[in-house]
Amino acid sequence: MQPSVDECRIEIESATSDGRFRVTFVTREGRYENVLLELRGRHQIINVAVAIRLAESLRRRGFAIPIASIVKGIVTARHPGRLELVDGQPSLLLDGAHNPSGAQALREFLGEFVHVPLTLVFGAMKDKKLREIAEILFPTAEHVILTEPDNPRAAGIADLHHLAETIVDQKNILAAPSVRQAFRQAKEVTPSGGLICVTGSLYLVGEVKAIMNSSSLSKVAH
């Protein structure tokens, strides 16, 4: 049975290998045929259906929003730090999942689309539901690298390590005192055909992106 949202019928046509879905959405007001969602993850199908119905509701209230504009929004929407994939050897997945629902969406994506060795780089704020998040994500990885984002609210590595030991085997746990060291360590332990997933905090994702940008600029300068 295909899902539906508020009188929006959803027909999933196909999916790309990196987790983007091609979907047809059908409402009383229009048919959005074979739309390739820019955002990754099965959960985004429902989000897009809700966005379509909201746009149609605004149109009924006098806003000029043609179907073509709605489709353009769907196929160009970007959400940095949310299932953001950077190709490489190994490839990199940036996902700032910082609550159990975000962690569950990430885990479902990994289970459906990632079939290569996975290294998890994890850092989070201490006021988050760390055990719930860790129990969802840590078992997915061959290596869990714990680190501490540069933020006064960040959970300490010792606390994260103690937590991780109750969830996964000790031999699968690594730790790095800085995000830069964690990222370097992840590249060392992950095979070229594998995947590094940076998750647990948008602060962590932001630091990794800054490291990547500085590295790219350094290469250009040389």
C-alpha cells in the first residue's frame, strides 16, 4: 500500500543508489509526475507531500504558486548537514542528528542505502538524549570514534566512552580529543570504499566542514 498525506497520494517510482527518491504525488489540484527529490532519505517523501499540500493551501488563499514552482522547489531544495553526501575515498556523510527521531531517520537511511564498511564520528551536546541516540546509531558502525566539539555544552569524551562501552564492543570504540584528530583517525581506519558518517551535533558537522574547507584552500594555495 502506497502512503498518503492529507489527500495526497504518493507513488514511489524508484530510488537512486545514494538515497534520493523519484516520486509521483497526486492531489485533487494536480499531479506532480516523476519528481526526483533533492533531499535524501525515505522520510523526505512525507515531508515533500506535506509541503505540496501547504503550497496548494496557500494557492487557494490567493498566492500565485504554479505547479512548476512547487516542483522546482522540490528538486532544488537543500539542507546542509542533513544526509549531506560528499563523494570521496572514503565518502563522507554529514548528518547533524541530535535527537532520537533524527538518529532513527539516519539509521533507516544507513540500513537501506549503505552497504559498505561504516565509521561513525560522534560528538554531541551533553543536554541531549545521549543514550537513546547512541543505542540507535552505534551498532551500525564498524568503528565508533568519539570526540568533543568545541562548545562548552559538549559532552565529554570520558562520559561518551563510558556510554559506548555499554552498547558496542570495546574494540570498536576509538576516541580523539579534537574534531580534527577524529576526522583524521576516521580516514585512517576506513577503507577507501567505505563511508565516514559524522553525526550527533550540528556543531560537530560545522567543524568538520570547516576542516574540509581549510584543507581545500590549502591545496589550492599550493
